[in-house]
Amino acid sequence: MLTKREKVAYGLGDTASNIVFQTVMLFLTFFYTDIFGISPAVVGTMFLLVRIIDAVTDPLMGALADKTTSRHGKYRPYLLWLALPFALCSVLAFTTPDLSANGKVIYAFATYTLLMLAYTAINIPYSALGGVLTAEPNERVSVQSYRFVFGMLGGLLVTACTLPLVNFFGNGDNAKGYQLTIAAMSVLGLLLFLLCFAGTKERVKPPANQQLTLRGSFASLWQNDQWRILCVAAFFLLTGMVLKNTLAIYYVKYYLLRDDLITTFMTLGMLGNIAGCAVAQWLSRYVDKVKAYIGLQLISAAICIGSFFISPQQLWLAITLYVGWCFFLQMATPLLWAKMADTVDYGHYKTGIRITGLVYSSIVFFIKLGLALGGALAGWLLAFYGYQADSVQTPAAAQGILLSFTLFPALGSVVVALVMSRYRLTVARVQAIHQQLQSGQSAPAHAKVPA
């Protein structure tokens, strides 16, 4: 059993990550379009192009972490080594030099790419660390619940404080306000990464005689059919989730016509996220996490569909449904990340090779691909429906924002539920795999999930 202190320490790492992740998801599109002055179509395309770079860097980072040997372990040392570079890249991405239109695009592309590279380099090992803290399935859900509660606290900090701090630091200069706000948050994130490093310990080790090659690692990864299912589910999940969260600020400002409530709307949503993550461990005690995950996706889809029929005058109903969506969707998040650790065990059982970093990094790549596509879709859809920055929107643009904020994310959740219906690593099956691994047994060739 892990101590609460260690679970909290691990969770602080996600607080640090979410200070940047949530800022990118919630504010970066708006920052680029309304502060830096880049067209939404260009922003959408830029988000997607950077993911092409991630196609290479994410799995390479996971493979590198798996091969790392240090006195601090395989994954923990990256929190120490990269906390400062990550903070610096975050500030650069929210800096607005006085450049030409093309110069702004080049600068935004370069700094956003650096930010995502730094995020990959620190977040992949951090994510993999959660898979080696403990081998016990229920403890894994607990660890991930702590992680995402504290992660969402970072998101709460972002939603509650970003715009007020922008106003405070900028004093009318929003560009300066964003830069100084992110600088302050980045310093906090740096300190939290160091606390995470100091308060955790790696316990689950690979086989003593394991010799990893890049080709062998990827061959082993591809044999893991349950891993493939999680990759597809993660992609569609993040596409829908990021599309909705990116458009939240536009939905409040241009559909509900209450830009004075943007901070309140997003902060209440983040409180829903935190509550959902906190309840996940309780839910996993009574419902198998595979069935629970599918059910939560379907509930989230139903809430999104209901939101489509809300008029701008039904303000508090709109807020309630958004908070409900955040609650149920984020209740599923710790379950997803606990399943990632289970697929590591399954891959170890099936192939005899344990590649924690590569499994996590490859799934995180699909998460980031969904993050990019969701952000890109937001930009493309805004452009398609004729959005004009900081102006009164046409009825077609306002309706387009509503449609993109509600029905398209609902479709994403339905697809995730369908994909996860093929996932077979229930709690009972994961426990059977653990017993066989502890007894030194490997799976026979071409083995399926044990019954």
C-alpha cells in the first residue's frame, strides 16, 4: 500500500503539468486569435502540424526513458532535469514580439513546437512513473485518482486565476498580462515537479535480464492488442474533449452573450472535473472499471446532446450541464490511466518484455494527437462558420459555435464507448495476469487475454 503522502507527491506532478496543459487547451487558441492576431484557420493547422513532430518524439522519449539507468530510477530523474526548461518554454509560447503577420506565425509555430517537445520530455516519464509506483490494480486507480484530483487543481488555478491575473499584470495590456501570468504559473510548476521527484519511489522493475532494442521494443508493443484499443479510444476521447473545452470561452462569450461569466463558467467546470476524479476510486470498488468507463462516456454524450437544446436565456441550465459533463467525463479519466498500467502488465505477460515508458508514451502520443485535432477542429470550425474575433457574431457563426460545442463532442464520446466495448482487461483478468507474472509464467505464443 502506498502512503497518502506519496500519492499526493505524485499528484503534484500533474498539478504542474496541468498548469500548462489546461492553459494550452483552454486559452491558447483564444490567445493566438484575439491577442496575437493569427487567423483561426492558421492556428488550427499549426496545432495539427506540431503533432507530426510528436509522432516521432513521443515514442522515442518513452523508449529512451525505458533504457535510462540512474540512481534515481528510470523515470523520476526527468522531473529534476527538465522542470526549468519546461517553465522557460511555457513563457516563450505566451510571449508576443512585435513581428509581421508571417513573423508571428513563424514565432508561434517555433515556440509552440518547443513547448510541446518540453512537455513530451517531462510528461512521458512522469506518466510512466505512475505505472511503477505499485503493481496492485486497485492502488493504481487510487494513485491515478490522486493524480487527476491534483491535476485538476492545477486546472482550477488556471481557470480561476488566468484572466484576473492577466488583467492585474497587464493593466490594460493583455499581451503583457498573459506573459507575466504564465511566468508566475511556470515558477509554481517548477517547484511542484521538484516536490514530485522528492516524494516518490519506483518499485515495479523490469525483468533483471531484459535487454531492450528499439526494434524489439516496438515489435513487442505492436503485439499488445489491448494497447491498440486504448490508443484509438484516447484519440477520439481527447478530440471531443478538447474541441468542447477550447470552444467553451467562445460559447460563453458569443452564444450565451455573457463574457463577464467566462471565468465563473470555466471555474465551475473545473470544480466538476475535480469532483469527478475524486469519485473515480469509489466507483471502481463497485463497478468494473471497463463497464464503468463505457457508461460514463455514454452519459457524457447524452449531456452534450442535451446542451444543444439550451437557449442563451437558460444560463444556469447551460452552466449546470457543462459542470455535469465535466464531472462524468473526468470521472472516467483515472480509470483510463489505470488501464494503461494494466496494458503494460498484459504486454509483459504476453511477450516477456516490460516497456512501461513506451506503452505510456505511445498512448500519450494518441492523446496529444487528439489534443491537436480537437484544437485544429475548433479553429477550422470557427473559420468555416465565419467567426470574427472580438466582434458581434452572425446567427450562422453563433449557431456553428453551439453545434461544435455540443453535438460534435457527443459523437466523440459515443465512438470511445464503442471502441472500449472491445477492451478485455477487467479487474479479474488483470489479477490473473499478476498471479502468472509473479509465478514466473509467460503467455504462450499468440495468447489472448486470459479468461
